[in-house]
Amino acid sequence: KRPAGAPDKSLAREVKKVGVVGAGLMAGQLALLFVRRLEVPVVITDIDQERIDRGVAYIHGEIDKLAAKGRLSPDAVNKLKALVTGSLDKAAFADADFVIEAVFEEMSVKQQVFAELEQHVSAEAILATNTSSLSITEMASKLQHPERVVGFHFFNPVAVLPLLEVVRGERTDDAALATAFKVGKQLKKSSVLVKDAPAFVVNRLLTRFMGEVIATVDEGTPFEVADNALEPLGLPMTPMVLLQLVGPAVAQHVNETMHAAYPDRFGISANMQRFVEARKTAVWTTDDSGKQVVDPEVAALWE
Ligand code: 3HC
């Protein structure tokens, strides 16, 4: 069944080569998913060779882990590894039909990445963004071909969570959108079309949810109480463990987008800002006896 709002699938283009911009954890997870499901060449790039090498090594390592779990044959391992390459030179993207970016969550950085890509790819190549919260319309606004830009937003862990938010910008055309839905299906994700609104749907809700937990702690409730309060509802993980999975800095960027759009509904916690600036990555840690405890250094940031 065609997802609600998806254009006629006959408009979709075939994707024979994928580019991934960024070689961080999210980008690595994306590259792995694309190579596994599409079995086409996937080239990754980043700002320096060291990051690219680390990204390729991560993907190869994940392929080995899948093989160790018996999910890939030795032949498939070799085939998939050979399909993943890294290149500092974006000319390697020249024949890519679908390029997805997962770089730093800042509009000017993403616009710059797309502008540079446009110098290399064909006029029909899809430029997809895994942005968590930024406007697809604005990201596309300075391009020669804004009609090829789509939001393609995955959820952590990418290999496990089935949801994919597909976002249509004001100028996105039906062929780009149809291709995005086709690729979503090839990736075995459940695609939903969402409005190009700040943080789309899922992160808008999650940000409010995590923000209220933080606000409760700001007001003096211990993390131990606030973070576990919803345990009886059977959530897969507590809000602060989810924050760790998403990455506090990413979560804070999304929160800033929401605050700018809806200042009356999304506050900025000064304690949370200090937590991100201190480069802390987790609220919870394990003590000497193996018990889960709130990291005393984190608790101190809230005092
Ligand atoms: N990376 C990759 N795979 C992971 C993983 C990780 N970090 N954590 C768990 N997995 C895999 C495991 O390997 C296992 O796979 P297998 O069955 O093939 O062996 C599978 O997930 C289930 O893992 P477990 O049995 O160990 O653990 P759980 O049953 O507790 O599930 C979970 C783990 C899937 C992470 C679950 O806790 C969950 O769904 N949590 C909520 C995650 C969530 O809400 N994510 C959305 C965040 S928002 C976001 O990403 C948007 C961004 O823009 C900010």
C-alpha cells in the first residue's frame, strides 16, 4: 500500500550509487543500512581522511559483527565491504543518484554541503538530509535544483528502529519524493510523510518529553526520581538513557530549534546547556559495585 501522501511510484528513479556526507556515528549507521539493503556502491566523505578512514572501519566492523551473528555469509561480507569506499574528493559522488548528508546540525553547514555537492552530481540526483529538526525548504533554497531535496530522517539505532520520516520541502518535486519512498521501502523502513515543520513530528514530541524531565530536575527533583517516574508505562528506555543514545548535543540543537519556533512551549535549561558544554554524554553511570547511579559530576552541574 502506498504511504499516505506519497506520489505515484512510477515517478521514482532507480538508485544505483549512494553517497553519504559525514562519517560520524549516524552517517556510519546510514551507510551500513544502504549497503546492506540496496547492495550498491556507497561512498562516504568527511572533512578529513582520518574521519573517513574511521567511518569505513566502523562500517566494516559492523559488517563483521553481522557475520559473527550468522546474518551474512562470508561472500556477502566481502561483497558488502568492497561496495563501501571513502573519498575526500566529492568528485567521487559524480555518478551517485542519491546522496544523504548527516553532518553537523547547523543550517549554514548543511546548505554549504548541498551547494558543494551540486557542483559534482547530476541535475537529477536526489539530495537527502537526515536533519533532526531543520527546515528542508530553507536548506534547499540556495540551490540550482531545490526540487531534488528531501528530508529523510532516521531514528537511533538506525538498524533497529523501523520509522523513517520523509519530508517534502516547498519545492520538492514528485519524482524526488517518489524516489525517497522507493528507497525507504528498499531499506525496509516504514516511511511516513511529515510536514516541513520544526523537528517534524517525532522529535517535536520527544523534545517536549525530555525537556519536561530536565525541567523537573531543574526544579529540584532528583534525576533518580524524574527519569524513572514513567517506568510503569513500559517505555523501552528512560528519557535520560534516550538522551544518551541520541547524544546530548544533538538533542540540545533540536531543543534550540524548537525554542526559536515556539519560545512559549520549549524552554532552554541553563543546566542542560552546561551539561552539553562540559561534553558529558550520560546522566547515568555504573558505580564500583556495578550499580546504575546518577553520575555525581552530572548531579553537581544541577546543584
Ligand atoms: N546500535 C545498534 N543496534 C542496537 C543498539 C545500538 N545502539 N542497541 C540495541 N541494538 C540492537 C541489538 O543488537 C538487538 O539486535 P538483534 O536483536 O538483532 O541482536 C536489538 O537492538 C535489540 O536490542 P536489545 O535486546 O539489547 O535491547 P532492547 O530490547 O532493550 O532494545 C532498543 C534496544 C531498540 C534501543 C530499545 O531500547 C528502544 O527502542 N529504545 C528507544 C529508542 C528510541 O526511541 N530512539 C529514537 C531516538 S530519537 C532519534 O534518534 C532522532 C534523532 O534525530 C535525534
